[in-house]
Amino acid sequence: MSRFLSLLRRFRRGEDGATAVEFALVVIPFVALMFTLIETALVFFTEQALETAVQNSARLILTGQVQAESYGGAVDEKLKRFREDVCAQGPFVLVSVEDCRARVAIDVRTVSGFAAADTSLPVNHRGEIDTSNFIFSPGQAGDIVVVRVALEVPIFIPILNPGLANLANGNRLVMSSAAFRNEPFPQPVGQGT
């Protein structure tokens, strides 16, 4: 027993490993904070890239390029090409161009006035993405149009930054929207005045 007490006293007095112990105590919170900051920055950059892509793509609707026959014939063709235009303006940092094409949800609709513009996140009460009422209707010259583009991005370390995820599956839904009145562009052939 005295031998054990002697070792214990010597261990308390020794300072040989103090730096290693202090480093071990500090490195874990430091690395956790570093990863949290990096992931938050990546989400922010993804949101900013999506915002830029939506503003640039919405300009195609504003000027009547999407409504023109040369952009595509059917609504589905126009939506597909508009999706390509949005995703081609990436990279969205956390989402590749291919993932963007698969995940992006686009809602383009005409509204009666700017007060009627819905720019809310399409998330239901269970915390899931709900795009069941999304349509693609870019309107005609002079119409007020609202463009909403939503993109689900992965959160890699949700335990370190629980406020970053806004979906039930632990991912984040980033969205950008634009509301504008279409310019007085020429009506496509076969359309009313």
C-alpha cells in the first residue's frame, strides 16, 4: 500500500505530460468548433450560389425568353430547360450539378399582386419537403410572377450544429425566390394579346 501511495505522490508532483493532457483537453472542442464553422460557411455559400442562380434564371422569365418557342414547346420541356439553367450556374458547394438536377424543386406561378406572393419554405408539419402544389407557369407580358427554387442540402455533422438542419431527416432546405412583373415582351405566336 505504501508503494502505491508513493507512486501516487510522485504522479501528482510530476509535470512531464502536462502539455499533452492540456492539449488533449483543448483539441476536441477546438476541432468540433472548427468543423461547425466550416459546415455553416458551406451552407451559407450554397445559399448564396442558389440566390445568384435564381436571380439570373428568373431574368429569363422576366424578359420573355422562357415563354418563347425557341426555349421549348411543352411546359415540361420548358421546366426541364429552366432546371438546367438554374443548376448549370452552380457549383452549389454541397450539391453537385447532377444532384441539383435530381433534388431541385421549382415553383413558377403568376399571382394577382405582389402581396399574394408566397415565398415560404415548402415544408409540411412533419418537417418534410412538400412540393405537391408546385407548378411551372411563367406567365405573359405584364404578369406578376413568383419564382421559388428549393434545394435540399446534406448536413454532415448535425450533432455539432443542431440549428442548421431545418428538415426532419437532418438536412437543410435552402430556398431562393424572386417576385417581379414581366417586361412587355412580344407575345409568342398563337398566344393572346
